Amino acid sequence: MKNPALIIFLGLTLGGMPLFAQESYILKLQPQPGAEYHFQTMIKTQVNSSNGELSMSTQMEHGLSSQVKAVSDAAITLMEKIENIKGNAKSMGVDINFDTDKPTEGNPTMMGQLSQVVGKSVTSQIKPNGVFISGEPLGAGLIGGSDTGADFRTISGNARFPADSVKIGESWTVIDTIINQGMLTVATTIWTFKAIEDDLAVLVSSGQGTIAGSPLTAPEAKINGTLIAEGFSKVELKTGVAREAANKIKAQMEMDYQGNKQNMTSETESVSRMVK
């Protein structure tokens, strides 16, 4: 004879299983109008040529403020400002230090460039999924800075959010096309909703892409290459604003300059954190 208590227990357990189905989340940038955020970002870059003729490294830290001016289903309007920049650049035996909090110190040429950027407010718009729409780039005028608006934004931790709701463990693919200093980069990135930590969604990314073009500083040169990237972003579930993000990009390139070919490698690491 079957145990009736066991049958009832199994029925309740199996019948209740849908109640424990994994929850889906809508991830998107949706801060409150008037909110203001501050971030501290560090970027390190190392470039080396195969023949040893070129070696360059930079380390730069900057403070950034992002004020939310308007929010709609189509766009978030931001007013952003770089508050300070400091760092170091080394190339072929030349060592340059710079710190905008100490304007009379450091390399005069570099300090002159930085003074055109620090404290300047720029307005930009991005979609709730993190894709840039329009606006002047923050790094315009800086060596290595973007000369186009098609870039990433610190407020979202450089994340690209999916169109539909997602569950923990699910992934989505994003293709970004970026033009910077005459170089075209096309990158395919797989984003994964890894976990929830307190009120934060943990997103991890891995991707690869291609690089092609002629640098603005050397228009006679032709560069082709490939890259791989990995990173993470911890964003607020409620607003989509990033509390912390990191990214690492490794690239291998070939430069053809007037018939002379040279192989180069570069590695860039960036880390940003929200500060009070």
C-alpha cells in the first residue's frame, strides 16, 4: 500500500516547482534626472615593437563627474566634466609627469593640452542600453583621446545591456564600431549576467575584434591588427549606473610605413570606481 503522506508531499513539492523559477531582470541605464555621480578612473597602456625601436607606456588617472540632465525611453542626457588628471608617460628615454592639481609643475606642452580639457563641461546622450548617441568626446584635444563621439561611457561601466530581460547565467552578443584617432575598431563582445551581489548586477565580458586605419599623427602609416578583450562591470540593478568596472585589451598589429613593416603589441587596462 502506497504511503498517502508521501504522495501528498510529492504532489505539493512538484506542484510548487514553478514558484521557484529563476527570476528575470531588465538591465538598462535609468538614473534619476538631476542625479550627479563622481568616478575615479585609471588607465594604463603599454606599446612595444618587435624590433625594440618603439616602446611607450602611459598611466593616467582622472576624476569625472556625470550629471543626469534628462531621462527618457530613448536617451539619457548627461553633462560630464573631467575634474583632474594626473599621470606619467614614458617613450624612448623621455619621462613626462603631469598633474593638473599642480599646474606649474610637469611638462609645459602636456599641461597646456590638459588645461584645455579639465573643467570643461560637455553634453552627451546615450541610449538606455549603453550605446552612445551624440556629443563631444571628453578626450578631444588629448594625445590618444577619442576624436569621435562613438565611444563608451563611465556611468554604465562601458556595459552594453540586452534588449530583453535576462536571467543569471544568460549571455548576449554586442558588436561595437569605434573610430578613434583615424583608427577603425570593430569588436564583437559576449556579455554574461554572472551574479547578483547585494543590489548590484555583476556582468562579465569577453570579446575579439579587428583594427585598421592610419593614425592621425602618422597618416602615411597603415595599421592592421586584431584584439582580444575581457572585463566586468558591477551596475546597480535599480539604475544601471556602474559602481565599479574594469577592462583589459590586448592587441597585435602590423604597421606599414613607406614599405617598411613593423609588428607591434599593446596592452591597455582600465579601472573605474564610483566615489562619494
